[in-house]
Amino acid sequence: MAMRANDPLVLGRVVGDVVDAFIPSVIMAVTYNPNNQVTNGREFLPSVIASRPRAEIGGDDMRAAYTIIMTDPDAPSPSEPYLREHLHWIVTDIPGTTDASFGREIVGYEAPKPVIGIHRYVFVLFRQRARQTVRAPASRDCFITRDFAAENGLGLPVAVVYFNAQRETAARRR
């Protein structure tokens, strides 16, 4: 089934800016402590997303291996995203039906710290052809999910979800 124009990933320009249209085929649940589940377009305060989330992978085959990428296509600002994309996290070799803690973290989690505007933070899940085949990129800045997927033979995503975050306003003095 093709992606519809009213799909939140299309409306949020995640399809287009980060990934090409794809057919979701695996359930992925990303949750920040304690119970903040990422849903498309949900807004989180930076304090909530300071530490790495739990990323649970569905599927029906524990022998399958997955790679999850977290990226910010709005760096340093949504109006001038010249660092598009900024890479926040990569975990590879995640067995199906488990979570990212069972995988191999090749790029450590970097907490989002949006300075200007509302940023999208996108989790992209790929099914790997084999384990130990995904290599860490050279840099976090100017990361391109599509190019990374092509270089590592990952194909189209099997699941994508994103949230929004913006800078927390400074505490007001009384």
C-alpha cells in the first residue's frame, strides 16, 4: 500500500527531506523515560529527551538484524538547515523482536539541543542484509540518511517515526 498524502510522515516532510516513500513493514516503538512514546509530530521538551530512548523492534524473526538511525534534518535551524542532517544516534545489528540495547551502538546517543526553531528528530529503521555490515559514518554533520543507506546496502526503511522539539524557554525570575 502506497503512502498517502495525509500520512504524518508526508505532511511533516520527513518523506522527502530524510527518506523516500516506503512501505512500513515492521513495528518500532521508541520511548523516552518514563512513558513518553514517540508518535509522529509529538512535541518533547529537551529535558525529556536528554538520555537515550528505548527502541523496541517488532518483526517476527529474531535472526533478522536491524539498524536504527536518529537524525535532525533541521540543523542548525529549520529555515537554514545547512548541516542537514545532524546525526544523533546509530545502533546496528539489533535482533528482530528485541530492542536497541541488544544491538551494537556505532554512534553514541547525542541529546538534542535545538537552539532556533522547532526541529524534527527522526528515527529510521532499516533491515540489514547481514550482521556486521554497517559502518559508522565519518561525521555527525551533513549526514544523509539516503546516502548512508545506499553505502551500507540497507535499501528503503521498514519503519520511521519522528518527534518535534524546541529550546526550553529560560526560567522566569519572580
